[in-house]
Amino acid sequence: MPTLVDTSDHPARDQAEYWRHLISSAFGPFHVRPRLPGGFAARLSGRVLGPVEAGDVWAPAHAVQRSARQIARDTRECYKLGLMLRGSCVLRQNGRLIQVGVGDVVFYDLTRPVEISFDAHHIFTVVIPHSAVPLPQNRLAAFGGTLLGGRAPTGRLVSSFLGALAEAAAEDGAETRAAPAANDSVANDSAANGAAANGSAPEGTDAGASGEFYARHLGGALVELVTGAAGEWLGAPPSPSREGAEMLRAIEEWIEARLHDPSLCPAAIAAAHHISVRQLYRVFQPTGTTVARYVRTRRLEHCRRELGDPFLGTQRIGAIANRWGLPDAAAFSRAFRAAYGQTPTDYRARATGIQRDA
């Protein structure tokens, strides 16, 4: 994989600010505070894996913070995983303060305030849209600031899978990427071992994965593993009544068969099932989402899958959105960007290499 961005290409006095811009473009607004004065030699490479964006980061010691005010300015709703390959960090979220060492995988939520203090490090990261994880968001919010792995079987699978992705990407990039001119031993050690990888690219960059059509399946498998690990940590949700569970399943199936209908709305769904809108909301309450959000998420997910399918590359984006009940092109683009952190055109280009307008 090609290196996407490297602060060493900029004057030393500008490197830290350039890094802050890169990180904020890739992951949302952050404050960045270098621990040492002078240059800030760091590198980021990236790749799209279907529903997720993977990133490989080498950087010297620094601290980052994402505040409630910054979160309010960001429309993206995502979780983030980090597999520490070199160095360490301390992360604070949800009242937890955890030490992340080599081989650890940390999970945190980009829609909640977070503070991280890094030593010089090399970390492999994955950004996952909230909409891709089929767990109640009101419960999963409590999962942020947690280490995966340890004794939990599914957590160990996530760690192993991320490690395999990072190792495979390092092998792919070892012949084409040189080490960054780092001012610390950790970054130099990473480069000496040929540690290059996948990554979450800032908007407008080319992740170089256009021919790797299998990548979306790797991303899908990772989402399933993360969902399993989070579900294992959360434990069983409060069980709805048998009648409520059966009604929810029936309504979800009914909605799925009618996603193409742009007039689908809570009132229409409630009327079709001979219940009030208030009763409909109660049926969906155990899922941790609203019925309108459920409909939007399902439509966007179908659109995302089709945009990532190279065999549908001749179809216009507007036609795909219209097929799934989203005829307003501007509204669809805004909703897609809010859910997945990039425009439909950019997503298709990164996932398939196909450049085609709406």
C-alpha cells in the first residue's frame, strides 16, 4: 500500500499542525499536543475495507483530545478500534482510564469525549460506522474505553484478525514504502521491520485498493467480530415480551420488503400493523433505536453494499439511492456522509476504483 501522508514532507515548524489537520480529516476534529518541541515526524496510510476504514499510524509522543464541542460539529457517528503494534498510550473515556500496550486492542466511541496520551507509537486503527453494528447504541455507548481480548474469546478473535490485517498489509507495502524520518526509536523500529499497512485516508486521497474487491468482505467479517465481542461484553439485553419480540420481527420483515417505497414512514408502518405510532415506538424501544432511524439505516446499508459492488459499477449513484427509497440526491448524500464519513462518490471510488458521478 502506498504512503498517503507524511509530515516529513513539510517544514519542521509546520509538522504538528499539519498532523492535526490530517487526523481531524480522517477521524473527525481533535486537539493535538506534541509532547516535545521541534519537528513532528509522523505518517498515516489508509485503505477502505467495505463498511470500515482501516488506518496505519506512526507518530512521536503526543496527546489528543476530542471534546463535546468538537463532537457537536461533526456529523459522523463512528466507533474506533486501535491495535497497538509499538509503544503505548493511556486512554480516558466513560470515566475509565486504561493503559494500552503492545498487542492490546482498545475500543472507543468518536461521538463521546475522549482523551489519549501516546508515547512514540505505531498503531493500526479501524473506524466503524455506528450504523454497521447491529447493537443498541444506547447500550454500546457504555462500551467505549474498553480493552478487547484478555479472557473473552470473541475479543481475542478481534485482536488476532486485526493483527493478521496489519501483517498482510505490511508484507504488501514492505517493498514500496520507506521508513519515516522519525525522531524516536519506536518509529525507526517500525520502519526497520517493514511495518506498512492499511489505513483510514483523509478525504481526497487514494487508498490504492481499487482492484481488491475482496476487501469489503474482510471489513464485513471484522464488523461481525466486533459486534460479537461487544455483545459478549454487554451481556444479554433486557428481554422483550414474547409478543413484543414477535411483533418487532414481523414489522422489521415488513419494512425490509418495502424499503424501496419513499413514502415509508412511522405513521404508514403503524397503520399497516393496526397500532398507534406511540405503540410502534414502544415496539422498537428494546433495539435502542427509533423506527425512522432503523428505516434510514437499512436503506443506507443497502446503498452502501451496492456502491461497493464492482459489478454494479455502471449504475448511477442516483439510481441506486432511488431504488432503496431515497430519491432526493442531496439528502441521500448528506445522510450517507453522516453515516459513513464520506460521500457516496468517494466511497464507490475507494471501494471499487470506479469514478462515476451521481
